[in-house]
Amino acid sequence: MASYDLVVIGGGPGGYVAAIRAAQLGMSVACVEKRATLGGTCLNVGCIPSKALLDSSELFSVIGHQAAKHGIKVPAPQLDLASMLGRKDKVVKELTSGVAFLLKKNKIDVLHGAGKVSGSGQVAVDLASGGTSNLTCKHILLATGSEPINLPFLPFDGKTIVSSTEALTFDKVPDHLILVGAGYIGLELGSVWKRLGSRVTVVEYLPRILAIADAEMATLLHKSLEKQGMVFQLGTKVTGATPEKNGVTLRCEADGKPVNIKGDKVLVCVGRKAYTQGLGLESVGLVPDSRTGQLAVDANYQTQVAGIYAVGDLIAGPMLAHKAEDEGVAFAERLAGQKTHVDHATIPSVIYTWPELSSVGRHEEELKAAGIAYKTGKYAFKANARAKCMDEEDGLVKILADASTDRVLGVHIFGPRASDLIAEAVTIMEFRGSSEDIIRICHAHPTLSEVTREAAMAVHKRAIHA
Amino acid sequence: MTIEIKVPSVGESVTEGVLSRWICKSGQGIKAGDPVFELETDKASQEIPSPAEGILEIVVPEGEKVLVGAVVGRIAPGKISSVVPAASASAPVVSAQPVLSTASPAARQIAAEQGIDTSKIAGSGRDGRVIKEDVQAAVSSQKAVPASTASTAPANVVVRSSGVRSENRTRMSTLRQRIAERLVSAQHNAAILTTFNEADMSAIMALRAKYKDSFQKKYGVGLGFMGFFVKAVVEAARAFPTVNARIDGTDVITPDYLDVGVAVSTGKGLMVPVLRDADKLSFAQIEKGIVDLAVKARDGKISVADLQGGTFTITNGGVFGSLLSTPIINPPQSGILGMHTIQKRPVAVDDQVVIRPMMYLALSYDHRIIDGREAVGFLVRVKECVENPERLMLEI
């Protein structure tokens, strides 16, 4: 019977990072992972493969549509989907091997199999290689993440009604891909297949896309995606699907009237749910929330059962890999007696469509609802020198600052490399900076980051290049 | 046994770096753990500690690209008795560096504009850093404080705790700023000169000794020196009216009245309330007037009208122990009489050395309209009247 200070169930960003940090802090750690590869949803069927395909398909699109503007003459590019998917798989493999190496380097025992809590300080692992392994430990960290929500009236069948996992491995480009849900996962994957040649229709229940984003920014993305050829059916309820010979007909309702959409694949992206199946929580009296499936934890990430902890998608907060990572670190450090704290208010979020959409802090609707007086500063990429050189002129940066203290309350970026540009805003907000601070910091020229600076100037109505 | 110094692993996926700087020299004795060289990689630049104690031998020179694990130096065995001075000479002198402000850029900007010391403000930023709104709050609370409660001398006393050197920075009150402006402009505009003399105070002191009780009883105010001096100034001004004059553009205005300003030191700074028509006042009126004005000034109840006008000023540094000084004139006036401490000194009287209570007198004057003859004459007249008070009575 192997004994450890900490056993982590789940080798995704929350789990493996917590394991490494705990090992760095001197604890003996074991990590249990159900998949053959580490890295969780993020590395295997989430962030990484989707970004690899997004970058590849974006390149395909740029070569096909924008190369000529640069004076580069290419005939219409041909897609070798197998190779593109192969490259994606290679990237995933490199990264998952990398995680395995990190755990090994930190002397963390990795067990591949399904782990479950079998008692207080007890973890039983159904090994993939056969047999069972029983571990005793002082602390158990649950980091099993989440899975796509399966709609009861439109259940996944792995072939025609699919989740994001399958949408990363289509063997051919669908003729017509129907997306259910205009959230970030759907829009990203929809972008991939649109660029590779699919017709894409997005069906969304609400009258707008990206319910949690700033309305103005969401509208900008919406218009851009429409210009790229995506068709949107907003305010439309999905009621079911009828299988067809070569695909499916999605049955919907809009304004009380039936709408039928025919396509070859339906990608359902209506959100994700915490994954606690088979974890043996009942054996220790832990009950997840009936609606979200998540576990309640205290400031030390400890659940209601002493010695059992949880981080990442299993607990409240944005379901983001970096949030899980930060919590993994915070959990391990707090276990070691430190006072680390994860501030949800400064967790950035990114949507990897092109142009990208990123944000940190609050958006205008939230500030209005909270009755907070704020000032706005906006600046378009169109007026930025680097954006012009890159031929990437769509988008803008919007900064929201407190009307009296000038503290930055939210930054929203729609444009090229928004995913990287948001880091400056996160740093400023972490230091409780003001828009004037952004102005008084030197930004290299010519860079896209100058858009952020001019937007900060615009808060004070003194943009220089406008 | 010689120990090799190797390039350590500083991060996963880092396989090489540049040995950017040797912190210690070949032949230098170093201790285990002393920083010995600087390694620059893609990720960071860091100081690498010595693995052992001994004498350093450099193998790879500065600026070379090195692989992780490469031998860059050797340590020959040898005990070193103390921290080698050479190490500290080559290591950067950190202690001399000034502590940089961690206030945010905007906070620093506003603080510089408003003359605020950010190290004196509580910070509400990350880890207690001072951010823009903290400085803004400090600025508005400063504006809300009325001039009467602004810095006084005791507030500027810096208490020095062991080993910590700091400075106290306090905003000048509006009053003090105005005083400062006026003093500087006085020096700037007038050609100020000072002429000195001395007065034997024994006559006045004898009079005071003789009559102070009955004076107090009759007038309810003490018989001080000021009555004598104001009256002496009146006499001198009659003889030398230019000292009582002022310049207005290209004109010289000579009033036929004498409003004497009496400099009073208050907690808030120097104030000069004015005794109007001093040439028409009696001893008692002068003394009482001065007492009233001094009390008003110290209580902060002086009005602007009290401070305005004035054709001449008397200042007394003697109460603080000043032996001799060169007062600055109070614009737009052209003269100021400085009284000083009374000190028993040996002086020659009728060719005899005697001890007399002496006071040095100073008259600073604006040489643009008062020439030396008038200034000296004025002061001599003051001296004469002070040394022989009966001359005031006889107007001689």
C-alpha cells in the first residue's frame, strides 16, 4: 500500500500543476489520470488541439484570401486535412509528453487508471494495465475537470450529433456544420471548419452571441463572423434532431414558428458540466451541487469533507485552464502554510476566433447594473501603424475606468493578437492601476500594444493619434 | 580536492546560456554560496553561487556561450579567513542605491506636480503600493485643511530612529508661502543696506524700574521698551522723513503720518500688525496697542486690515537672543528698525570702562530713496532718544 502526502485525481492543468507545486514544496505526491496521456481536457481535447487547428486553418485562410494583397501569388491552396490533423496530434503529443516529463522530474508517481475516493485518506485506482492500486494519503485533491453538456433532447451519438471532442477529429470537412450554442467553444470550432470550407450555421437560444461577454464587443465579433460567412440563427430554440440519409435535420423553433436546418453534422456546445462520476464521493458523504455538479470549497480549496480538496472546473468560477492552474498552485501553497489567493476579478478570458476577442475585468452591462460610474476609452486597430503593416485592421480596444478614481475596471480587446495584448491589462488591474498609468508607461512602436495606450488616452479624451 | 564549477540547469528546456559576467576574480578566495558568476539564458539572468569554499580559477571567460553542465571554473581547496574585500569591490554596491518609489506612474506624476511625498501616503494598491487615487485623496485632503492648521515649527522636527535616515516633507502654508514671496521680492526690488549703532539702555531701564508699578496701575498695561522705541522712531522720522516714505513707480510718496508695524512672531510665521498714527499715540496707547495686536496675532484673530498699510516697521530679534542682525524691509516700506538683545558690555564712558546694558540697533533701508546720510542720521536720532529719553519730552 503506497503512502503519500497528497494524491491528485486528475492530470489536467489543475491537477498536474498542483502536483508539481506540492512536490516543489516538499510533499510526496501521486497523480492518477484516466487517460493514457496527461494534460486533461486542455491538452488532449480542448485548448491545445483547438488552437492548433485554429492557427492552421487561419493560415489556410490568409494564404487563400490575403496573400495576394501582399503581392504573393498562390493558386487556391489545397487542404490536406489528414496532415493538418496530424500536426495537431503531434503538438498535443509533444505537450502531453512534456507534462509526463515534468511529473517524472518532480518525482511524482503517475498512475494511469480511474481513481476514486474509497475512504478518508484512501484512493483506489482501477489501473488501465489491469488490477487495482490502493493509495493512502494525508490529502486528496479532486481535479477531474468537466465534460460537455449532453442535451437530453439532442444526445451525442459520436458521429452526427457531436461534441467538441469529435469536432477536433472530423475525417473530412463537413459540407454543412450546424452549431448549437454561440459560446466561445462553438464559435472557435465553427471558425476552423468555416475556413476549411464548411458552410456553418450557428443556432443560439439567446438573441445574442457570447452571453457572458461585453455586448458591444460581442456585436463586433458577430459582425466579423458574419462577414466571414457564418450564418446566425439567434433567438432560436432547438427541440430535437431527425436523422437523414446523409446527415441530420435539426428541428428548431424561432418566434413560435418551426425552423428546420439540414446539415451533415451538429456540433453541440452549450456549456460544460463538472465531472464527478465514479469518484466515489458518496462513500465519504460529499454531494455535488445538483444544478452545476460542482463542489463547494473554502478558502483552502477544502470541501466539506476534511482532507478532500477540489480545484478547477470542479468548483465555481470561470471554466478556464489558467484558472485551474492558478488554483492548483494556490491549493498546494496554502497546504504548505502560505496565504496564496486567486483573484477571480483579474482572470482574463480569450476567444480564439480571428480577430481574437479577449477581456479582463468587468464589462459595461455589469458596471451599469452595479451602479458604478465609469468612463470609456476606445481606439481602433485601423488607426494603428503595426496593424496596417500586418494587414489586420479590424477591431478595437475598449477600456473602462472608474469615473472618480480612474482605476481600470475592465479592458476588452477585439482584434489581432488580442490573446497576448490582454496580458498588459491584467497586470495593470492586478496592481490596481489607472488608465493614466497605462498612458504613462512606454509602449514600443510600432506595436499593437499602442492601441491599448491610445484607448487609455481616449478615456481622458486626449488620444494623440486620433 | 579541486571542485569544478559547472553551469547549472536553470529551467526545463534551457540547454545553454551566456556567461555574462564573472562576479569574482581568478585567484580570489570565495566561500560556498557566494555569487560567483552571472548566467544569462533566454528566460532570465541570474547569479550562480559557488559550490564550495576555496580559491577561484576562471576557465571560461565572460561573454562566452556555455552549455548546461559545462565546466566554467574551478575552486582550489583553501580556507579563507574572512569575507574577501575584493568580492565586495566587484559586486554591485546595492546599499548605496536609492530606494525607488513603487508608486504607480500616474501616482508619481501627480505627486511630483503637487509636491507630495508618496512615501508618506498609505497605499491601497497591490502590497500597499501607492496608486493614483491615494495621491488624489492626499491632494484633496490637503486643500481642505485651512491655512491656520498647516505646519508649525514643531511638526517639522524629524525624530530619527536608529540607523534610519529620513526627511520630513510638509507643504508650506499659504501664509508662509506668501511671506516667502514677499521677502524674496523685497530683496529683489529694493537695494537693501543695513547701518548699525548701539544704545545704552540704562536710562530706559532706570525709568522702567522707577515707574513700572504706577504705570501698570494707571494704565493696566506694563511699561515696556516699545513705547520708547516707537516714540524714538517718530522723532527720527520727523528729522528724516524719507525713511518713512515709499516708492510708487517712479514717484516717492512721503506720508505725514506714521503707521508703525510691529513684527510679531506667531506659530504660523512672522506677522506685522500695524499701530496706526503712532506719532499721535501716548506711551500707554502704544504699549496697549502692541499688546492687543500681539495677542490677536497669536490667537489667529488678526484681520487683514490690521496687517495692511504701515509706513515703517520695528522688529525685535532680541527676545529670541539675537545680538545683531540685518532685517529685511517690509515692502512697500523703505526702512525697518531692528532691536536686539540687551547685553551687559564694557563700554567707554568719560574715558572710563563701565558695564552698561547695551543693545545693538540695526536700520535696514532702501538705498534707492534713502541715502547713507539719512539712514545713519535716523539711527543716530533713535539712539539719542533711547539713551536720553528726556529728549522725547523736549523733542530735541
